[in-house]
Amino acid sequence: MAAISTVDNALDSLKRIPGEIGEGAGPLALKGPLQWGWHAAVLLTHHRLRPARDTFDQWFWTYLEGGETSLETGRDAHWDERQRLSLLELVDMLSEAELPILKPEFYQGWQDRTTRCQTLRKRVGDVLGASLSEQQRDELLVLLAAYHRLLRLPAPVEFDPDALWKAMPALFDLVEMLVDREHEHSAEILEAIAAARNALPGS
């Protein structure tokens, strides 16, 4: 029986990035860092926020549930992606409190959505010790759009690869922001992030 922790899973994803970029770094080489970079960001977000789950408003608790650790076909084959935070929601809640809301319908309840959004963002920022600036968020949204078009949407796409490579450090900045410096694997994760940065074209 294999047991894989959230942090080990994130670390493995980050270590895959340099090999995915490879030599030449053509347009399709963007798929690797987008896939594994966002994957690591999701895992590390949950790793950091789950221990503080009870300090958030109750409506948010469901999004931080860890679930069962054992793989079960009957349950996991039917898993729906709507049962977790989307990447847009993740970027939204990691943003600085006063920035415009990216997905208003996510913030439902008896409070107005602006208040609910800012309350969540402030608490997330307290737990992480950092939030996304407007510039960081804008770059991440470019990369999120590319992720959806290259990896999720089954349709042809046209884009400027150079612009995406230029924005890619923002994804590694996000992952670095999410690293728990007290965790035993933090140094190894930071090394993997540095290796991913060094593999980018022009580095």
C-alpha cells in the first residue's frame, strides 16, 4: 500500500517541471509547467489552510475537507471537479482584500458579497502571511487562461508563447508564497521551485 502526502505530491509535481520544459521550449512545452505548477499550488494551498479550517467562516469549511485517504473506485471514479475550489476561486481568495472580486457568485450568504469576500481574503492572508498583489494576479490570470485553453478545453487555440513564458515566474512566485517554511520538506520544495525557474527560456 502506497501512502502519498499532500506535500510529497506537490514536491513531485514541481520536480517534473524542468524535464517537461526540456530544450527548445516551444509552445507545447508550456503545458508541463502550467499543469504541474497549478497542481502544486492547489495542493500547497490546502496543506496550509486545512489546519486553520475551524477559524474560517463555516460556509468555507466544506472546501477544506480532506476526505478519505484510501482510494475507492466507487467513490473516486465519480468525483466531480465542482466539489473543490476552482483555480479561479483560489486566485480570487488569495488576492489582497481590496482588489475587485473575480467570481462574485462564489461568495454567497447573508452578508453582502464584498464583505464576505474581504473577510475570507483577510483570514487567508493572515494564515499564509501574504496575499497576491494586483500585478501578480493579472499575470496569474493570463497563465490560468492558457492552462484552460491548452489543457482543459478541447479546441484549437492561438496565443503568443513568449508572453506566456514571460508570465510564468508569477506561478512559481505563487507556489513559493504557499510554502510552509516550518515543514520538514520546505527546503526541498524551495529548491524544486528554483530549478523550475532556472529551466525557463532565457534564465
